[in-house]
Amino acid sequence: MPDKKPISEKASKKELTYIEKVWHTVAIVALLVVAILIARVAFNVLLMVLAGSLIAVYFHGLGDIIERKTKWNRKICMTISVVGSFLILGTLLWVMGTTIQGQIAILSESLPQTINNFKIKLGEGPIGAKILEYFADDNTDKLFATAQSFFSTSFGVLGNIYIIMFLGIFFTTTPSLYKDGIIRLFPDQNKPMAKKVIDRTSQALKGWLKGMMLSMVLIFVMISTGLSFIGIPVALVLALLTGLLKLIPNFGSLAAMIPGVLLALTKDLNTAIITALLYIISQTIVSNIVTPLIQKKMINIPPALTIISQVLMGVLSGVLGIILAVPLLSIIIILVDEIYVKKINNEADDQVGHKTVDSD
């Protein structure tokens, strides 16, 4: 009989002590925490890449329109697209900058007093008093802390804008370099599918960007005209704020309405009601009639799914995540459709075909 003692001694040496198990567990947890932190930072970087891609999509979309209308060389059209966009933006800032700056100063002076007056009126009723009591406790600090984390960014606002602008310029100048680089990562049999996904994503982003930009312009014109007609001060700034917050579906419209209605309350209740109706009607026309007609090439996303994605992206990446929630969700839907749904449907069709052949 062979001696089995060495085997048992070898097995006992492999057993970990309690302290070693604790250290292994701590190491695993630490690695998971580090991996999660790295993934979160990397996710924010990917969002900035997506934002830079949207800028490139805008420049190329405008360049396509110029090329179709003029039949000029592609490089000339792209140069006009980029330079012309910056010139138009600079001209608008130069022409409207003084007016906007003055209205911002007026708004910053009048809005705090308006909020205090609103609190006084709200506290006159029993329900309003309970609401003020709720926000007067520690819940206010929690609310501000949540808002601060909700709108936080990885590199700061200016740093993010700087990175996004440079990424957009690089993607605009040499788009084929990055597109071909992504396709090369896939094996030969999957390269056609990768190209199709990129093309579908490009069309979806163009549709979203076109609809969003025209919606922002339309809502700016409607709100500024309506508020000026009603007689609300700083109408231009309020309309500009509404147009910018249009980037945030669902929540942006509600946030944009609050300062306008509060300022209207300084006149009388009827003016505040008319102002609220102006915001609601304008947002309804743009969101339910104009935007769907423009974004025909955009994927039809259920509203509940949009809200869920906005909340998740807001918690993960702040305001940049909220703005890019819809285009990112569109990309995910396209990937799932091309990689999973169509494959399942093709397999189901093949099985039906085989059953038909067998029955014959």
C-alpha cells in the first residue's frame, strides 16, 4: 500500500488560515471598489466622447446640406459649416449680449424677493405652511446636497466643455479615421454588422440633434414673444433659459416654467395663470407636434423608458448624463436590435422554414 500521508500533508498546506481568508476578502472588495470607481470615471469620459460626436454630427449634417444645395467641394462645405457656425454664434452673442447681461442682472435682483413673497403667500394656508415647514428642516440641506451631487461633473463644467469642443473638432476633421478604427476591431464576418450599427447610430443622432436644435429655437421664439406680449420683465433671458433646458426632456420644461411663473405672480394671479398656460401650450406644441415630425429617423422611445434613463444617468453622471440620456438610450436600443433581436428573429424564421420543408 502506498503511503498517503504526503498527500494529506500537501492538502493541509493549501488550506488558508482565517486571517488569510480575511485579507483575501478585503483585497477582493477593494478591487471591486476600484473597478467601480474606474468604470464611473470612464463612463463620464465616454459621455464626453458622445457629446463630441454630436458636435461632429452637427457640423457634418450642416455640411451635407450646403453640399446638396451648392454642389461644391466637400472640404469647402465643411469649412463653411464650421466657420459659419462660430461666426453666427459670435454675432448673436455680440448683438444680444448686452441685453441678456442686463436682464440677467435684473433677474438676479428681483427673483430672491419674488421667492420670499411667494413663501409669505404660501404660508398663509395650512397646506402651504406644512410645505414650508418641511423644507425649513434638515430636508433643505439634504435637497441641496442631492442637487449638488446630481449636477456634479468629473472635470468641472469648463473642463468638460473644453474637452468636448476639442473632441468635436477632431471628429469633424477626420471622421473616417475613427469609424474605420472601430470597424477594424471586429472580425471579418461581423464588420458589415458593425458598419450598419454605426450608420444607424449616425442617422439616429442626426434626427435627435435636428429635432432638438429646431425645438430649442421654436420654444425660444414662442416664449420670448409671449412673455413680451404679457409684459413679463426679462422675457429674453427666461426664453433663453427655456430653450437651453429643452435639452433635458420632461424635467427641463418644468424647471424652465418656475422662474417665469414666479415673476408673473408679482403682478397678479391672472398673469401667473396666463404665463403658466403659455409655457404649457408652447411645450405641448413643440414636444408633441413639431419634434415628432422632425425626428422621423429617430427611434420611437417609450416615455417611461426615457424618464428611467434620465434618472439613472443623472445619478451616475450629473447634468451631462441627463442631456445625453436619450441619444445614449437610442444607441443601446440599436445595439440590442442588431446584435440580439434580429438574430433571434432570423433563427425563428429559419426554424419555421425548416418545419415547412419537413411538412412538405
